[in-house]
Amino acid sequence: MKKYINKIASLISPVLLLGGTACMDLEETIYSELSKDNFYNNEIEVMQGVLRPYTKMQSWLAPTGGAGFYYQSEMSADQVAWPQKGRHGYDGGDHIRMHYHTWTSQEPRIRSAWSSMWESLGYVNSVLGDLEGIDFEAIGMTEQEKEAIFAELKVLRAFHYLKIMDLWGNVPIVTTVAEPINPSTSPQSEVFDFVEAEILQNMEQLEPLSQAMVGRITKATAYAMLSDLYLNAERFKGTAMWDQCIQYSDKVINGEGGGLTGTMALDPTIRGAFGPDNHLSPENIFQFAFSREGGFTFNWSGFYFGYGNMAEALNVTYSGWNAFVVIPSAFDSYSENDLRKEEWFLFGPQFKYGTNEPIMATEEYEGQQLVYVNSIRRNSEGATGEGSMTEGDENSGARFNKYQSGTKDQENYWENDYVIYRLTEIYFNKAEALMRQNGGTANAEAVQLVNQCRIRAYTAADWAQAQYTTASLTMEELLEERGREFIFEGKRRSDMIRFGEFAAGSWWDHEATNDPNRNLLPIPYVQLSLNPNLVQNPGYGS
């Protein structure tokens, strides 16, 4: 099914979806004669239109691009950074400004994120507009199939708005391509209402989650989105909605939206949700259906993997830019007996796969074994202290290993999907909502929800000491455990804002700004110049 989704989605041109012309060469078809008016002739062509926005969305949501939602969400928070390492990684200082929260409205990566996310939303609006004029019965599709497709696209659009609202808050609400040409800014509370209404009005027409729906919006996705939306309602709308968060969390937990394996359940291991067969994980709810064999690989390696020398450490065919590293305090937050610390990171001396032969460094430590250390400073020059964003070495920081591709000789090598929502998050959402309802104090149900997830990270011998109680699961500890559980998943900025720690918090090489305006990014200056009806977010000038 994954290969089918990837193949069918890639066949339709972005130009066609935007209402122009494109090529589908069957017997020398003239490119300029193929348009939306003569394209949607059967179910296959309809599905090509429906699935194309998903492939665009992965470019800004997954950690495969350096200027989308993922970059803003992780590089601005307290777990992952892109420091300068010797002669590499300064890149005009953009990663440093992101870490220090000193970004401006002229940041190239913020501008790229805005453009990419709105373009992706435009794909959804374009397909919806195209399909409005299609006679579904004439092309052999039922009314129920039509309703499910429209519901899927509208909830997919709501998901785009959920993420756009997360970054910028006050933005235009646009449902038709180029109408109006210069849309006006809507308050964040109105964007919230739009997202909520789109999901509530369409969720029951969606297909339930199943293997046939891997990588697509389903009923389970809609329920997870509402759990997410209502968890953040106080921030987005100014009104707490804990009851609603619990209500839709329960729908996911109880399997009312379906499940990849027939039932919704936590994965029994800490690796199952992320491995090369994670389309079979019982806890995954919504994911991008990547497939190396299908020609559409989830390539996290560019930002998260070391140079070419590290390919031999894992026996893989890819290498990276030695870019993202784990902030020392984030790595220190894991206890030594936490299995996640062993499984989800690369740390310490690196060896060629299956041997005791060392991987050799190539920069500051050339001629010596590569040893990843939990500091970001010029150890090669005898530096001490905390270090900084401009003082790294090639081996600075623990590294990402949460998604493991397997080795290049394995049958399912590098077939990993990228997970957007998984059941563990829904357990945490419900636990947090229960605690906030209870004045920030955990009750037995909240503790049980978190412990059911946490138990996978400890051996039976260690669990008695590692499990939470109503006394030990404080709000502060809940934020810490969310960080440990969801590291690298693009969640941290949003969590920190909700807990009041994004502007007020200090960590490693970041001093608190105590500026709540930094909870939203600036609308790019160039967009304000192009559209006079946009209003800049507070704290960034006009």
C-alpha cells in the first residue's frame, strides 16, 4: 500500500494542481492540452489529485528539509541545536539566532517555511476546487466515496492550518485559490474556530484507520488532531478545553477511529513505532508513507547523520552534514538505566558495524577515533565550561538514532515512515488534561497513563524505582518526560510554550527572553510588502 501511495501521488504535476497545464504522456499527448478540465476522468486520476498534497506536505513537516515547521520547532527549543562545529555550520548565523530567539522578520528560513506551508495548503485548496466540478457518478464513484474524499481534503487543510497557527498565530483563512488576492489577517482565535469546525464537520465521513489508509487522513487522525487542538486551546483561543481534550483522546485510545493492526494499542517496544516496518506498529495514527523501494525515502540523514565515515558504523548507504546535535542538558535528562538513552542516540566511541575497528574522525580529530561527547565546545583546543553555539567540534553532542533504517542488506532496509501522531502522545495529552483539571496535581489515572508508556523504557528490575506516583509526577516532571519521550518528533517548541517555558526558560546556551511575543514567529517582511492586508505579529514592528 505504501508503494502505491507514493507512486500514484508522484504522477500528477504541481502545475496541473494549480490549474495550469502538465504532462501525462500517453501516445504523444501534447502537454499544453492536458488541464484540470480533461484530467479527472476516473478514480485513479482523482486519487492522484487527492494524494499529491501529502507529498508536498512532507517537505515542510518531516525532518527532510531545513526550513519548515520541523526546523522552527526543534531548533528553537531546549533539546536539539545546529551549532557551528569548527569550520562548518555557521550558515550566516541563522541556527544561532533561532537558538537564542533573536530571529527577525527577514530570516530566510522563516520566509521559506511560510512559503512552503502556504504553497502546500494551496495544493489542498486547488484539488478541492477541481473536484467540485467533477461528476463522481459519471466516473464510477459513489456518493459515499465522494464524501470521504472531500472530508479527507478538508481535514488535511485543517491540519495545515493547525501547524501554520502554531507558528504564526494570526493568519488569513483562505479556502479558494487566489480568492481574495490579498487576504486579510484573522485573529488566532478565529483560526482556531475554523480548524475546529472543519474537523468536527467532516470527521465522521472519514475512513477509519487501517493498512489501506496508511499515510492518509483518517477518522483516528481527526480525533488525534482534536486531542492536540484542545490541549492547546488555552494558548490558541484563550479558553481551556480540557474536557474536550479528554473526550477525543478517549476516542483514539478506545479505537473508535480504527487502527493499523485492527486495534489501537501501545507498541510493546520503544523502537517499534520508528523502525523500517513501522507501518505495522499498532500505536501509529498518522504518518507519511515513505518507502525506499517505492522511490520515496524518508531521508533524515542530511541533518541528523554524520559525515560519510559514519555510514560504516551502521552499515548503511547514506551520510549527512553533521548538522543537528543533542543539547547536553537534554541528554543529561535521561537516567543511565533509561533504555531510550541507549536505543535512541549515538554516543561514545564509534566502530565499524559488527567489529571493534574504530570509525576515524575527519576534522579536528583526524587520525583519531570518532567519539561523540556530551558537550558542545572546542575540546580539541582544551576548552572547558559550558561551551556555546559557536564553539563545537566535529564530535560535539550525542546524535540522533531514534529512526533506525536497519542495514543495507536487509529486506526492509530504510522503509521507515515518518510518524506525525502516535498513541503515546494521546496518552500524554489525556494525562496532562487530567492534571490541569486537578490544579496541576496528578491523580491515579494520569499516573497510570504515563506509566503505561514509560514502562517500556526500563527493565523489570529497574521499574519499581522508575515508575511515577501521584507525588512524583508533577507538572514540571511531566514536561521533562514529554521531552524524553518525544525528542526528535517536532513537538518540543509547542510543549514548552504550553508549559510557559519557551520565553521564560533558560537552558545550555540560551538565556530566557521573558518576551511572550517570541511564542509566535514574525510574518516574513517580504510577505508584508506583497500583501498590505497582512498584520505583523506583536513585537516585530510593522
